[in-house]
Amino acid sequence: MKVTCDRRELHEGLGTVARAVSGRSSLPILGNVLLDPGTDALRLAATDLELGMERLVPARVAELDPGDITSHDELAQHYFA
């Protein structure tokens, strides 16, 4: 998958959904952000099982392969900052 989007919009989107990431949980996946590419946007989502947040970031998606990825919240924010 190859996704191209505005870095500022991606950073703002990650900051928004990161509010729903669980800091301490017995389920490590709850510390991650879901990155789900669509045809014209990248969907960012996170949950702590009580609160869920989702944000669409406009993007050009090339080589759309089936599947989503997750990234640890802090790593994603640091890498895309």
C-alpha cells in the first residue's frame, strides 16, 4: 500500500484519535491506532472500549491492497510529526 497525504493533516488526525487510546490496558492492541486506507482517504481510528474516535484524512491511495495496519500511538505521532 502507498498512501500520500498532507503531513499536517495526518498529524492533527493522529492527535485527535490518540485521545481515545488506552494508556494502561490488559489488551496491548488498545494502545494502537488503526490506519485503514480507502479509495480517497485514510481512516484513523482508536478506542479504549468505552470511547472510540475516528477521523478521515484526505489522501491519495495507490496500490490499494486489502488490509489495515496498526501502529503504536506514540510511535505514529513521533514518526509523522
